[in-house]
Amino acid sequence: MTGNREPGTGDRLIETVTMRDGSWRRLILGGGRGNLLSLDLIRALGRQLHALESERGIKWLTIEGTGGEFSYGARIQEHTPEMMRTVLPETHRIIKQLLAFPVSTAALVEGRCLGGGFEVALACDDIIAMAASIFGLPEIRLAAFPPAAAALLPLRVGASRATRAIVTGQTQDAQYWHDSGLVSMVAPQSGLLEAAAAWFDAHLAPHSAIALSHAVAAARVTVRAQAEPALDRAERDYLSGLLKTEDAVEGVNAWLEKRPPIWKDR
């Protein structure tokens, strides 16, 4: 399998790799250990998505991490009430960009896919994951909740599984989410990229790029109609409600100070 790297079209936090004569584009998250979704990384991802939106001939866009991990999620230092008023809306713009992106999308997951990283994966059409991958929404441990997951996960797997994941913060492996219908393929040990290439060759490569674009837009109509208003509502609740609570501040402070939180339930 071959790919042509394009250093001139990348970003210092996002590497763009061209595969299959340009019909498959890979966005590779960087930014250090765990590929934390810092505000800088979110903005870099937005720039790359915008740059690719109008390119013709693309049939598949995939997002993956580096260092054996997809993403640990948001940078906790940016979880303060002051920062989140900027970080959260900009992150949600990326979620909406992915939901509107004019070609089929997939998250290629190995290692940990947590918090905001899981939310980015949920905004993709498919998730292809290694068996040992771990998915979770740990925000509740910081006295918070994941707005994009609250909007998208019930539509993907049903309210019961989604509520359990959001409210408990439990982590689950790729097979659990495959059995739930969320993960499209659990990759064999031979490798994630090889499995993704086989998926592309079998399911997307034979088809017209323009037809795929129209098909994927039609397939997302119902999800977007429900998820985007739900995301807006969840964002308002987070910014206007949750961030005003004492426990939301305590959760972040306790994590940064490496101590157990002391909840006041207010």
C-alpha cells in the first residue's frame, strides 16, 4: 500500500496524506502525547477540513491519531469556565463541519479514544478500530458532560447505551461498540491502515465520487436534522448552566492539582 505525503498542504498539528491517487485523504492528528484536542489543534483541523471541502475526486476522508492513540480528548487546562466559552463552540463547529463534509468520513481508531476524541469519531460516518481500542466519555469525573456525544450517541446506538456511557463515564472496547452498531469494523491484528485500505477498496473505490457525495449527504439528513439542534441546546446548557456551578470549577481544579475532588453539589 502506498501513499503520497503532502507536506505543503499540511499544518504543523495536522498531517495530510494522500492515498489512492487522491481519492482517499488521511488527516493525522498531532500535537504531542495523546493527541489532545487543544484549541490550536481544533482550529488546525477546521482549516484542513475547509481546505478539502471543495476538492474534486475525493471519495473518503479519514481521521487518525499518532503514537498508537486516537485522542485522549480535550486539554484539561482549557476546561476552565473562561476558556470553555471559546473552546466549546469552536469544537462544535468542527463537529458540524464533519457532519456536513461532502464525502464519506471515518475515524481510524487505535489506543484510547476518549472525551472530545470520541465525539470527533462520532461525527464521522464510520469508525474502524483495533480490537484493543478503548472508548469512553470521562467528562462526568470533572463534573461535566460531553455535549456532542449527548447529541450524537443516542442516534447512533440508542438512548440506553448512550446514557450509560455519558452518565457513568465507563470505558468500553471496540467489540462492545461493534456489537452496538457503532464501530463498523474491528480491524485484525495485521493492522489498522491495512484494514482501512481493504474497506475503501471494497466499499468506496468502485463508485463515482460525485455520486458518493450526494449519497452521503442524503444518508445524513435525518441525523443532522436531529443532532444539530440537540447540540446547540446541549452547548447552551453547558455554557449557561453547568459552567456556573461550583462543582464544574472544582472538578478541573482537582484534576490539575492531582487530588480527589470535594463536591459541594452546587
